[in-house]
Amino acid sequence: MPGIGDALVKMGVISQEMLEIAENEARTTGRPLEEVLTLGFLIPEETIARAHAEVMGAQYVDLSKVTV
């Protein structure tokens, strides 16, 4: 099953090479991939959330732009 990194590559946010570097760093440091991507690659948390939605087959909703 494709993961968040694959979704980010598919979305054009990062390259496959960048994903491999981030995955290696996550593996060697024990930090979550999302943390490596947001802190080391400066990918916004919103983009990470959009990628999570993509992986889960869900629609991303930005609640700051929706009246509830």
C-alpha cells in the first residue's frame, strides 16, 4: 500500500530522490517521516495532511475555510 511519501511524490511536492533521503533519515534517527519532511524539507503540515487524505482515499477539508 502506498504511503504518505508516495502520495507527496504523486502530488509533485517532492521527488522520488528526496523521498528516499527523507525515509533514510527517518529510519536512522528514529523520527517519524512526517517530522523529517516538515522540519528537514520544510513541507507544510497542511500538505502532509492533504497527502494523508490522499492515502486514505478521503477528501481533505480545510476547516479554517469552512463554516461549521
